[in-house]
Amino acid sequence: MGRYYICNGKVSSQKISNKFSPLLKNKQLVCLGIPDNYKFMQPELIQILESKVKGIVAI
């Protein structure tokens, strides 16, 4: 299993923490802080995701 759980915003991170806290033991929940203003696979969103995630995990 990975060491990180990555989500897009604070609301998502709060929901994940509340619902799955036992599964997050010894894991880091990382919030990327990306607003939910993009369509699925929108090129601008992909660029943002790649740049933010690159600093966290090897892609």
C-alpha cells in the first residue's frame, strides 16, 4: 500500500478523514487545494495535478 492518500480539496480531505480514519493510520493525507472548477480530464487540470503531485510522489 502507498504512503499517501491524495485528494483535491479540503472538503474531500475532511470526508476521507471522517470516513476512513482507521485506514489512514501511518499514512499521510495530502490536500492539493485544487478548486472543483474543471471538467474531467481538462488539460489545465491535468497540468495542475502533474505539477502538484510531482512534488509528492515520483510520476
